[in-house]
Amino acid sequence: MGKVIVVTGGSRGIGAATAQLAAQRGYAVCVNYRENQAAADAVVQRIEDIGGTAIAVAADVGSEADVMRMFAFVDQELGPLTALVNNAGIVEPQMRVDEMDGGRLARIFATNIGGCFLCAREAVRRMSTRYGGAGGAIVNVSSRAARLGSPGEYVDYAASKGAIDTLTIGLAREVATEGIRVNAVRPGVIYTDIHASGGEPERVDRVKETVPMKRGGHASEVAHAILWLLSDEAAYSTGTFIDVTGGA
């Protein structure tokens, strides 16, 4: 039976790097995106250019209906799911907590927390031996921000990633006897365009001197940690974290 993976937020940054590396490792890949079809199609094309199999699927992971539709489409087009990477996440412009409104908080939490829960639920329903599945693996993309809090910038984002850490531990223990492993990576400052969404495209270069390795990380370095956690080499690892932070 072939390996099938869903990578949420797969059209850019860490998600795109993970999708492409997964294809190199023999996965048929669902490249999930919310709005940028051209970017998702480009990732699919790069995968197909190396002989891989991929589809681009538009879905807002914060929408339960969208998530259910996406997973049903993957069932139909790629076959039984064996892996999920919960990567989709957003930030909004840098500000203090006392400047944030309820709409912003709802958007951040719906995507960054709700999306992970909904996608994990659908994955478990397909992979768990409790439901007749053959097992599988989930990797959640958290953030070093969950441990640091991101004061003055993204406390809401950091808090959402703290929730993902807790989800990782709880779900890992919940499904440990059902053939599913659940782990997470915590990237540090990585060169991706998420920083532009927060209003500071060059943020990595501003803060990299605070990193012991004195550089920002690259999406491919995070992707390799994710693929290791998905692999059989990590068969006895669940509920654990890999910090990809340059020592920070």
C-alpha cells in the first residue's frame, strides 16, 4: 500500500519544503492551500517533475466543512491516508495584547488551533486501528514562540502554538495504542514569507544575532526534521518535540 500525506499550508515556506521532501521519500502528497492556487500548483508541478504524485486542494483549515471535504477528496484521489503534517498557521501585524481585537483573536485561533484539531480528528478517523485503519503518523508544526511568548509582537500566535504543544502530548497518549504516533517540531526563526504577514519581511535578519548559531533557519531544515518524525526511524517516538532553532 502506498504512502499518502496531507500537508496543510503546503503552498509556501515550511509546508512547501515538506511536501516536496515527502514526495522524494515516496509519498503521494496533498498540497493544501487556502487562497494562493498558483503557488500550490507550482509545488505540485515541482513534485511531478521529479516523478512524484501530488494534488493541490483548496481548503480553509479553520472551516470544518472545508476540512471534511478535503480529506474526503484525498480518500478518493490518493487512497488511504498514512500521514498528516499540521503546518497551516497565520500571524497578523505585530502588536501588543492590549491592542488586539476579538476578530483578530478568532482568526488566529480558528486557523492555528481549530485547524489542527479538525485535521487531526479526520486523520485519526482514517488511520486509527480503532476504526479499521492501518496506523500512521501526525506531525504538528508548533513554534519556539510557544516557549518564549513573543511579547510585543505575536502573543496570540505564541499562545496558539502553546495549545498545539498540548494537543501533541494529549493526542499522542490518546492514540498510542491505535497505531498512530503524534509528534511536533518547534521551528525558531526561519526564512519564510510569514514574517511579511506580520509586517516585517526582514524579521529573521533583525533577530538572528540572538540565535546561538547566528543565522536564521531554512524551511528545508525543518522539513527534514518533520520527515524523520514521520519515518520508521522514529517508530518509538510519540508525544515528543524537535526544536529546530539554531540553539535558541
